[in-house]
Amino acid sequence: MSTILILGATGTTGQQVLQRLADIPDIRLRAATRHPEANHKVNAAEYVKFDYTEKATIEKAIKGVQKVFLVTPFVPELFEYEKAVIDAVKDASVEHIVKVSVTGAEDRHGTAIGKIHGNLESLISETGIPYTFLRPFSFMQNFSNHASYTIRSQNAFYQPAGDGKINSIDTRDIAAVAAKALTENGHEGKAYTLTGPEPLSNARVAEILSSVTGREIKYIDIPEDQARRAMREAGMP
């Protein structure tokens, strides 16, 4: 019986992975969270204290674990947080790491977030521990999370995307892939680019949201400098 550690166990993706694995026999689930004492949804899991800034909690969570689902919050310290986990894994009993990366991580001349995840992928490869990299595109849940305030209050969402189309993916589908990678053989050493079923423009997304909610939801295309200003005001670097 193997023990699987799920990082970000109460987050958008980690919680879905935990729920996917809860009914699979012959595995133990260890769920990492800053608040293990809270009322959590998956009774089959052992919730443990975990803080990326506290080395002792990382080492304790990893001790005796065979597999790790590695996902890190989208924060300025992303690289440092994840590197701390990778450093701890080197001296543990881990036999397989399934990491949530990002589309384009293999392109060293691509986006800033892609390069960060690409460097983290390299660090994992250098440990010699078998790995699987999941490289999703934008999350569909971004509309119900990050854009939800203006959708609810203004019947609109704002992005500097023009008529561009992207293949957003539901985090439940990412979790389905992660669960297979963690419980089946044959995924070691693989990197999977994960997308939704079709590319959608934000105008089309607005049409779908309008149809589902029964309200007229609009997409407002804004200039890039306005988007940058809003991001800075929200505390983004």
C-alpha cells in the first residue's frame, strides 16, 4: 500500500485530486494544508500541517510518502516554495512526483511563468526521481474565481485579449489525469499538455455564461496598460 501526499489539498486543483483518489483502494492519502484542524471534505485522508516557509512541516509531510502530487500557489514566491519541496524530496522515500506545470514550460524563451515552471521541471529531473509533468492551459475556473466579482456585480469581465481564442481546461479534468498518473504505471518520464475540448474567445465565453445564467454577460476588451495597472493595484508584481 502506497502513501500519496497531495499538496494544495484545499485548493482548486488539489481538492479535486484528493476527491478523485478517495475511493481508490490500497492507497493512503495524506493531505497537506495550512489548517489541518479545519472541517475538511475528504474523510479518507489524513490532513497534515504544511507551510512552504517552514522546512520542518515540509519534511514531516513528506516522511514515509511514496508519491507526491505537487502544485504550488500562483504567488511571487512560487519558485522558492516549490524548490523547498523538491529539496526535501531528495532525501525522502518518494518514488514518483506528479507536478502541475504550465503549457509552454519546455520553451525557455516563452512566458515568464513558463520559464519558472521550466526551471522547476529541470530541478525535478535532476533528482533522478520518476516524474510526470502536467502542463495545463488556462483554467475554466478562472471565470468563477478571479472574474467572478465583476461578473456578479457588473455582468461583465475584463481582459486585454481581443478576439484571441484559448483552450481553457476544467480543473476536474486536470485532476482526472493526475489521478491516473498517480495510480497507473506508464506515465513516468512523460509531460502532458492539457487543454479543453475547443478554443474559445472571451466573446464566446460571455455568450455561454449569458445562456447559462439567464443574464446578459459582456466581455470588455481593455488596453494592456489598463490591465497592468489593475493587476498592480491588486498586488501582482
